[in-house]
Amino acid sequence: MIVGSGAGGGMTANILAKAGLNIAIIEAGPYFDPADPEQRTQLRWPWESPRRGASTLRSFGDFHAGLSGWQIPGEPYDTVGDTKFDWWRTRVLGGRTNHWGRISLRFGPDDFHRKDIDGLGENWPIGYDDMKPYYDRLDKMVGVFGTNEGLANDPDGYFLPPPKPRLHELMAVKGATKAGIPMIPGRLSMVTKRINKDRGVCFYCGQCSRACSVYADFSAGTVLIFPAMKNAKEGKGGQVDLYVNSMAREVITDGTGKATAVSYISKDDRREYQIKGKVIVLAASACETSRLLMNSQAPGQTNGLGNGSGTLGRYLHDSTGAGTSAFIPSLMNRDRYNEDGVGGMHIYAPWWGKGRKLDFPRGYHLEVYGGMGMPSYGFGGGHKAIQKMMGYKAGGYGNPLMKDVRAHYGAVVGFAGRGEAVALYDNYCEVDPGKVDEWGIPTLRFHYKWSDHERLQAKHMHESIREILTGMGGQLFDPDIPTYENDHGLLSPGAIIHEVGTARMHDDPKQGVTNRHSALHEVPNVYLTDASVFTSQADKNPTWTIMALAMRAADHIISERKKMNI
Ligand SMILES: Cc1cc2nc3c(=O)[nH]c(=O)nc-3n(C[C@H](O)[C@H](O)[C@H](O)COP(=O)(O)OP(=O)(O)OC[C@H]3O[C@@H](n4cnc5c(N)ncnc54)[C@H](O)[C@@H]3O)c2cc1C
Ligand code: SF4
């Protein structure tokens, strides 16, 4: 029984089904196949949307594959006091992997034992050596492009050829080199070379956020769940029963505290059902998984299932995020040509600061954006901002406006820093007393504050980014670095959509919710295969590690089943 079909649930389902186990997947959202002409948003023209692709129903634009987003009607959440927490939820088969950025970075050896290095937070109970075989398997199975650079904490892998840098990216490398910041080819999970018969090869349309109709980018539905279902049909794997539009409510246990089933509300008839399972896997995304555990009980476990440590919901943390952009005059009036590329950056700067004297503990990496992608509703942060910077009168119409737009199009380049926050006990989610969603399921509320570790890191991000952009000859849209009082420009917690923790992995059952195999200490037949188990985030995006951990947990389930332990 698997709850959730995103990165973690999809990977668990694929590995277990391939091993011949019969599985059921409960997914809160509808069925989705980006190859279905009825559902496809890739390669739609701007005029096929009432607002040229701008948001009406979806948070990131009408062509974005992210159904739902920052708010889901009927499924609220809350924040406490002056907490600002943004919670992105995508309710659809494949979850957020339909539209994620596909930046696929393994953690490095240091990332599993940061406490040993700076005395803050907690070490993971496992190390890079435990994870390396899974990262290797994942690279080969899913496909990721990049280059082996021999960097100590950004390990080499099994990479497909990376796409060439585009003009703005070549300029970014120059600006970064001047600033002493090395940039390398990006590491993203779009297949640039054929890896199997089920998936096509990237043809560089730049629209991965719409989900790829030839399955060349990684989405859990197209790359993990569809093949598992196809195998089952051909008798090559275990049976896969998919229950979409089904919102899991709680894990059911028997008198001995063993999990036996999951109850769910069908969004089609609004009735409650149960599905039994010998092993229950929760992969509903970090906070949804904790919510399910908080809403479940067993004899002697009335404070949430598996919460003997009292840490369920705790140590929630998101990547830090800050950035800015500049207008690059030398990119004005460019010839028109197709430089779409993949739907993401072709180069990036992994953390370069190890061993330097810094006033903050953890690192970050830099992501670059810009170029002449398919125009939609507005570009470059809004044309009026560019006109203002150039000293022109803002606005206009007709031929003069068209001339201006043509001149400025593709001349804005920006950088975003994505860094590691320190996981703190006091940053947490909990059930909001007395509040339920439209399905009658108790909702969550959040408590979260940034500390100076993150604020000072954001200041450093701004300094580095500004140095690169001005080194490229850029004119900054925001010349002043946001003040300390404004968190040095840090986006709200949750806004980077890399939320991890809340049921952390720890060898000591008093200090964590799961063991090193991602199973609950107190209920060994319940596994968590999303980011809830992260002891700490790294200066990397989390999803490659979610999937490697899910693979590892699935292997453990198979071996425990063989030993008849669960
Ligand atoms: C715009 C965007 C860009 C991103 N870019 C990157 C990136 O470049 N690199 C990176 O590493 N990460 C990125 N991320 C984050 C990445 O998408 C997540 O880390 C990853 O998808 C998490 O996987 P998951 O399986 O835990 O959750 P999800 O992918 O969110 O899947 C969870 C699934 O569970 C279902 N579900 C939830 N609750 C229930 C319930 N009660 N019952 C049944 N089903 C339920 C949901 O409908 C969903 O389908 C990005 C995210 C977004 C939104
Ligand atoms: S850029 Fe490549 S992988 Fe992404 S949607 Fe287009 S063809 Fe598919």
C-alpha cells in the first residue's frame, strides 16, 4: 500500500512492482498523462490560453503542469503568529515531478554529517557510501545529464551529454570567472540520448514545466508508474492497482500496533474506504506524510503514529532562496534564432566556498536564468521595469512599443541562490486543533522562523550574484541588497518548495521518527519514502536524494518480506 505517486511514491512503486510484489497506490489527484492530447499543455501556442498562458487557475501559469499550487480550494492550512510559510501542493498523478525544475543533484559526503563539521543540527545515521550505489542506479535508470568534475562534495555520477551553454550562459560563465566562482554544466534529468524504448529523446522545446509528451524529462508518472503498470500487464512484475482522486485519511493499526490498512476518502463519491496492506508506505510529501501520521493512532500511540520521540512534525526546513537579475545592454537587439534548450539551466555554480572564512555555516549553489525562450505573457520581470531602467517613458503602444520589446527581449539575466538551512526543533508543523478540510481530515498549521545562519547566507548570495551580473556588464534592477530587517531578501520558508524533515531519520528512537531504513521505529511495517525522513537538507535540491532513499527503502522492504519480518 503506497500513499502518493510523486518522486518518492513513484520510485517505491516501481521497485516493488518490478520485484513482483502486488501493490496499490492511493493518489489524491486525478490521472495525468502528458501524451494525452486532452491533457497536454506542451507545445500549445500562447493564444490557446485566454491570457496568453498567464495564471488563471494554476499558480505558475495556465500551461504549467502543476494543478493546484499555493492554495487548494477546500484544503486550507494555516500559520501561527508571525510565521510566513508557503506550502506548495500538487494533487495529480506524479505529484510535483510533472513540473519540477529537474535539477538532479546528489548530496555529497559532507552533507550527511554536517554536525561533525560545524556543530549545528544533527548528522544523518547513514553516509554517502550507503547512498552511492542508489544514486548510481538512479542515474542509469532515470537519466541525468551533466559532467564528471571530480568535485569532492558534488560527486561524479553516470551522466548523459549536457546541452551546450547558450549565449547568456556563456556570458554568465565569464562574469562568474571574474568573480572567482566556477560554473559547470547543469545536472538535470532530461534525457539527451535514448536510454530505453519507452521514452523519447529531448528535442529542446524548453517547456519541461508543462511535462513532456515524449517522456524525455523525468516525471514519476511517465517514467516510473506507467512502466510498472505496463510490466504488470505483460506479466513481468507484480500487479499495480491505482486509486486516483483518493485522499488518504489515516493509517489503520491492529491491537498489537501493527499497521494493517489505509483509509481514504474517494473524491468521486465522498465516501470512506480502506485498503489493506502488509506493508504501508507513506510518500505523500514531507508535511502531508506527517499529517497522516499525526491523524493516525495505535494502542499506546495517541500522540500520532510512530511519535514516541515527540519529534513528528519537527525539524521542518526548506532550502534558502534569494536572488536578483540585471539588464545586459550587450544582449540588446540580438538576431532572432532558436535557443530554447531544455526547460532549465544548462550551467550552474555548485557551492565553491568550502574552507573560506564566512559568517554563516552552510553553503548554497547558484542557478542562472535568461535567454530568448518562447515569449508568453510578459518577460524579463516586466517590460516597464526595463523601460524605467533605460530612462524611457514606461508603457506605450503600437510600433514604438514593438520596437522596444524586440530590442530588449532576451537581455535580462538573473541568478537564484539555493542554500542549506539549519534544521531546528522549533520549526515545525502540527495539526490545527478543531480544523478540518473539505474531506473532514484535520489540517496543518506551521511554525517557522529563519535564523541568522540563513539571513547571512542570503546576504552572501546577493553579494556573489551582484558581482557576477556587474562583471557581465549588467545593470542591476535592485542595486541595494535588502536589509537585515528584511531578512536580506530571503524568500519565505516553503517558497523554494524543497520542504524536508518532520519525521527525521535517527538511530536513536528518542530523537527521530524513522530508522536508517526509513521505517517507523515503533511500527516497523510502515515506511516513509519522501523528504519527511531527511535529517538535514544540503546545498542541493532534494529530489534526487528522495528517490535514492526511496529505492533504498524499497530494497529493504523486499529483503524484510523475504525474511518474513514484515
Ligand atoms: C516548480 C517546482 C520546481 C521544483 N524544482 C526542483 C528541482 O529542480 N530539483 C529538485 O530536486 N526539486 C525540485 N522541486 C521539488 C520537488 O518537486 C519535490 O522535492 C518532489 O516532487 C517531492 O517528491 P514527493 O514524492 O515527496 O512529493 P510530491 O511530488 O509532491 O508527490 C506527493 C503526491 O502525494 C499525493 N498526496 C498528498 N497527500 C495525499 C493524501 N493524503 N492521500 C493521497 N495522496 C496524497 C499528492 O497528490 C502528490 O501526487 C520543485 C518543485 C516545484 C513545485
Ligand atoms: S525540453 Fe526536452 S525534455 Fe523538456 S519538454 Fe521539451 S522535449 Fe521534453
